[in-house]
Amino acid sequence: MIDFSSFEQLPTKGIAVILDDHSLFAESFSVFLEKTGIFKSVFVFTDDSKANSFLLRLSGNMHVFVFLDYYLKEKTGLPLISEFKRIYKPLSLIIISSMTNPMLIEHVMIHPIDGFLGKSSEASEIIQCIKMICQQGRYVSPRIEEMRLERNQPGTIPFTDREIEILGYFAEGLSVIRTAEKMNLSSHTIVSHRRRMMAKAKVKSITELLWFARKLDLI
């Protein structure tokens, strides 16, 4: 059993924000963070627009830790990393995900994240992550790093963050028009992105493109 009293000296009494559309995990993770006593408050969101609105309303006088799932409904969490860091400071962002693809892990780590945890990370590891961030460090789960180093294929993720976001909408069955509306882009732009992605993946249909993306665990 973890002695939560040993965490009282951590240099933070800010707030935690959990953004994960898997409500069961989000709620159980929230209960764990509340029990540690590290944070003044813990908030759970399953919708990124509501999390965004919440951060916009906050006054910038307390440190915010955002625990962000990579796989969200209709999209990935990648576009939110820079967005959240832009609208609120000081903010530390921790990706917490079940991903296992080494190339995808590498791709996520080039973004300005402060921590990277697996959904199966032990409680002590989560605490270590928070401690290291409080000390101005960056924490990557040993298991995540191990998977990254297991990479045996050369190359990188061939798609941009915007293209990955579009793939997420396509995977949900959204049309070009609906995807364009969601992203505030023109249908022509979405079609152009689709054409480029198919060329990169060397496929001839949207079905093959989605299969390619799923093979890389992008969606």
C-alpha cells in the first residue's frame, strides 16, 4: 500500500485536468490523484472543447497538470498539446496512453510534452513523473522508453499532425464535408490532404489508407 502522506512535500498545490474519453479510466485515475493530496483540485473531461473552455476561464496563478490521452474520440490528442500550452501558463502536459508502436512513441516525443506514461503505469511511477516535472525535468516511463528503443524499422510517421487528425475523423466515418466543418477548413483542403496521404502510404483507396493508419496505431 502507498503511504500518501509521503507526498505532502511535493512542490505543487495546483490543479490536475484529465482529458480522456474513456470515462471509467478517467474517473479511477481522478480518484487516485485526489487520494495523493498533491493537487488542490482534480477535474475530469471527456470532451476536448470543454477542457479547452475550462483552461480559458482559469486565472494564471496556479500550475496546471494536464493528463491527456493520445486516443480521443474522432481525433488524437496531438493538436491539443500546443493549443493547451498556448492558452494557459504555467501548464505541464503528460501523455497517458496505451500505445505500443515505437514509431508513434517517437513521433509523440518530438512534441513539447513534459511527461509520458502508460495506462498501466504503477502509482509510484505516476508520482515520480509529477515529482520530476516539479523539478523542471521531463519524465518518460521506463516501459515507454523501452518500447521506443525496440524499434526495428527505419523511418518516421509519414503524416503531419493535421493529417493524423483528419484520419481520425475519417476513421469515425465522417465525410469530407463534415471533416472540413469540424476542422474549419474547406472541403478542397481536406481532399488535397487525403490525396497526399494516399500518395505517402502508396494506397489507392480510403479503406487501404485507414488500414495503413491502424497498422501504425495512429487511430
